[in-house]
Amino acid sequence: MAEKASESAALSPILKQATPVLAARGEGVYIFDEDDRRYLDFTAGIGVTSTGHCHPKVVEAAQRQVGTLIHGQYTTVMHRPLLELTERLGSVLPDGIDRLFYVNSGSEAVEAALRLARQATGRQNAIVFQGSFHGRTMAAASLTTSGVKIRAGIGPLMPGVAVSPFPYAYRLGMTEEQASEYALRELDYLLTTVSSPSDTAAIFIEPVLGEGGYVPVPDSFLRGLRERADRHGILLVMDEVQTGFGRTGKFWGHDHSGTRPDIVITAKGLASGFPLSAIAAPSEIMDRAWPGSQGGTYGGNAVSCAAALATLDVIQNEGLVDNSAQMGERLHKGLRGVADAHPVIGDVRGLGLMLGNEFTAPDGSPDAATATKAHRIAAEKGLLLLTCGPQGNVVRMIPPLIVNAEQIDAAVDLWSAAV
Ligand code: PLP
């Protein structure tokens, strides 16, 4: 395994590869390496392959589209996969959000949302929360506060981004309600001091803080954001890149609180691994972007759109949103059992199949070393996981939404042996 790791590291010296696995093929929730060793993939390519690796319906749709039309650029010609996808997404988006625009990655969609928010409001500033992750392109990195390495040495970043505390109940030593009240008070303070409402175009929030540590946003906090957005004419942008498409046990992460977004950003689970992302907004907002101000050569690629249509079919026909809720509950319970036996795991939390295990040293500080060790041992035992969190001390689990009870139990056993 070590030899193969150096082989792939040689391809890109700046690559940070967390395991030495060289993936040869994927099938359902499994990755197989070149020696045909099987790994339970509880990373899903960072939350992308929600229908599992190479779902036959997605493969078939993409293969059919490759032989029909690979690329037709929407500024010149429209194509059926894009039109059909737009109609289908319209039926799963919140009421009143009826306009869509496609790009290729989460970061590009975040950039598009920021551009749209500025154009629609005529204001410049944005508010984000401590621990936010919105991407690596320059504007998206400017909206990102988790992971100092992402921003180190690339400045100057975009001005006009104010950072407000996130209601991270566990680290604050508060209940969710107390954390929510505290963070809303801080936001009000920020709006009267650092970022005047009349200059603020948008508030960006992830319904479950992702790279920042897999911390679900309390419902009352999201409702509080909606109230402040309405009061000040600020747009509420839900970054559903990681939380959308059933990941949290409801179709959208914000569905848990019933909070209405102004702009929704989606990517990752949208097309089962084909590059596709989108922003969605009501026409009164979307129509304020001037033609030509958004776009990109590959946006709305026909094969990606066909894969996204098949992904939606699979999610709906195979009941994957409900499966995410049920299997998420089973995994959550299993992980709590492991944490009870291993006090180094101070908190287990999440929604649906988006769960984090936070490692904490006896003095209460984040314990990244033990988290990293458990993550490595899990991979050696055949369970692929990811880390995230304030200092890389949260081991997260984000399996494909097709995962079944037997696979969940197998993962919990492997995890228990790894900690
Ligand atoms: N927004 C969120 C919430 C994310 O989790 C990510 C990636 O992990 C991004 C944006 C950036 O997406 P991408 O890596 O596709 O650019």
C-alpha cells in the first residue's frame, strides 16, 4: 500500500491524500483497489456518489447521452437533458424558487450566487459564519473560514466579508437553544457595527456546517436568520452543496427548519459524480442578473444533466431520502455506542447520513492526533472515512444514500475496532 501511495503522490506533490488506496473500481457502497481489496466507502467521494458508485441507472443514462450529444452550449443551443432537469428540479425546490442556472462545481456555484446577490441588491458585503466552507476559488475562499491552509498565502482576498459566530453548541458548552440565542445576538451586534445592513447583500449559511465539523444548524437559528434577512432586505443563501439531495434525511438540509431560502446552491449529490452544480432563485431575484454576467463553457453539460436526471429518478424511486433518515438513525445510534465506550469521542452529531465524531482530549481541547489515528486504522481495516472540524479532530461519515443496515452495522464494528 505504501508503494502505491508514493506512486500517486509523485503525480502531484501538492496532493494531500489521506489514505494510500489506489481505487480500481467502485460498486454501490464499495471501492475496490487494484488488488481487488474491498473497502466500505463512507466518504462517497466527499458526499458526491449518493446513489452509490456506478449505479446502473446513472451509468446507462450517461452512456446513452454520450452517444447522442456530449456538449451543447446553452448560450447557443438548448438541449433536452438541461430543459428536463430544470423542470424536474423545479418540482423539488422550495415553492417560489423557479429559476435555475448551471455551472460545474460547488465553488463556481458559490461565486455565481454571490454575483447574483450583489446584482440583485446593489450591495457589496456578505456575512458568513465561523467554520464556514464555501470553496477554494477566490471569492468562495473569501467566504470560507474553516481550514487556514485553504487561504494561507493566496491573499489579498475579497473585502467586505464579515464573520459571525456559529452556534456550535458543543464547543460553546451550551445547549442548542442557548447557542442559537448567543449567535443571533452576536449577528445583531455585527449588523450594527461591522457590516451595515444597507451594505449587506447576502448571508451565506450551510444547513449543517460541513468542513467546519458536521454541526447541524439549530432550527431556531435558521429561522432567526430568515427574520433578520427579511427585516434588512438581505438575501439568505443556503449553501446546500453538501446537504442537498437527501443527505440529511430530508430533501434539503433547510427542510428540517422549514426556513425559506432566497438562493439555493446545489452540487455534489446532484449528478452522482458527474460535474454539475446549480444556483436556484425566484425570478424576481434571478432576473436581476444581466445576460452574460453568469456562465461558463461547460455549465449544464448534457451528459452531466442526463446523469442528474437519472440520479433524481433513483433518489425518488428507491426512496433514498427516507433511507437516509432511517440508516442515519441506525448509524447515529451505533456511533453513540462506540463513543460511550471511548471517552475520547466527546460528541457524536449530525443529520441523516451526515454524521461526525468529535475527538476531545481530557482537557477539553480538540484532539486531532487521535482522530487522525482512528481514521488511518479504519482505512487499514477496510473503512474509508474523512476528517473535518476545527482542527481536523472530527471524523465524519457520509456514505452513499443506498447504504443498508448490514453495511451500517459492519461500518460501526470496524469503527469500534479502529478507535
Ligand atoms: N460549499 C460547501 C458547503 C462544500 O462542502 C463544498 C465542498 O466541499 C463547496 C462549497 C465547494 O465545492 P467544490 O469542491 O465542488 O468546489
